[in-house]
Amino acid sequence: MGYGAKPHNNYMKKLILMGRVAAGKTTLTQALRGEQVHYCKTQYINYHNTIIDTPGEYTEVAKLGAALALYAYEADIVGLVIGAEEPFCVFPPNCTCMVNREVVGIISGIDREGANVEQAERWLRLCGCEKIFPCSSYTGEGLEAIIDYLREPTDAPDALPT
Ligand SMILES: Nc1nc2c(ncn2[C@@H]2O[C@H](COP(=O)(O)OP(=O)(O)OP(=O)(O)O)[C@@H](O)[C@H]2O)c(=O)[nH]1
Ligand SMILES: [Mg+2]
């Protein structure tokens, strides 16, 4: 970073992604960062500049949920990720009130055959999410809306920092 350049954290709001195993959190992180999408199982919390990517097990196993609560305080926005093909919702109703951060819903994999975006949206509304982003990390649909949402008013209109 050159002298006088602003650190990236000044440009974008920090988003923490939560959701069950294979919801599409890591792929979404890669796509939002403009990286080549490739499978990489998340083994621990990855703390990037703009996105905190968490392992699905932390959402699925109640005892590990405390780690998510802690990391949520390091973020500006909590993103509940539901894959459009998921057969049930892992998040309890009204769970958004458990954190004093803005909570948005993200529906990943809307390009998948058998995607049921309406159902995922209803689950996220039940959670308490008001803002919901349907997207595909493969086709890129919906990603710009997320980036726009994370961008601070003064940000330059470029891709997410790496
Ligand atoms: N078609 C399609 N497949 C996707 C999309 N997002 C993720 N996938 C696939 O879904 C699988 C799981 O994606 P991951 O991003 O690893 O899921 P994760 O939520 O990070 O999973 P954990 O790290 O286990 O918590 C991978 O095989 C991805 O290629 C998408 O938008 N479209
Ligand atoms: Mg992952």
C-alpha cells in the first residue's frame, strides 16, 4: 500500500457470513473478492479485510455458536446465508434480535437446478431479515447489489479489496 493510501477497512463495511455447511459462504467470499471460484472447506474462521467467513459447523453446532456471537461484534453487518436448494432452515425464527448488528439475508446458488428462492426468502423473513440478497457466485447474478450495500458512501466504485 502506497504512502497515504487509505486502508481497505475504511472503504467497505465488514460482513460476517453465517450459515450451514455447504451454504456457499466461501464461494461467495471468493466471488465477491473477484477471485477464481474453487472449493475450499472452511476449517476455521477466516478473517479477511471485508468479509469474515465462518465454518458451517459453527452455525450447526450450538456449542460453537458462541464463536459466531463473538465475531459478530467485529463486523458491521451479519449475513445469514441460505443455499437456494437447502431442504430446511438452520436459523431459528426471530434470531436477528440476538445481535446488535444489522442482519441481512443472503440466498446463494440461485442458479442451481431445483433452487427455491421464494422458500429461502420466507425463511429469512421469519428470521427477521428485512434486506435479502438473492445471488449466484457462479453466474455473478446479485453480487453487485451486495458490493453496493457494503460500500461506504465515499467509496470508489471498484471491486472488493483482496
Ligand atoms: N451452482 C452453484 N454452486 C455453488 C454456489 N455457491 C457455492 N456452490 C457450491 O456449493 C458447494 C459448497 O460451497 P462452499 O462455498 O464451500 O460452502 P460453505 O458455506 O463455505 O461451506 P463450509 O465451509 O463447509 O461451511 C461447493 O461445491 C460450491 O461450488 C453457487 O452460487 N452456485
Ligand atoms: Mg466455507
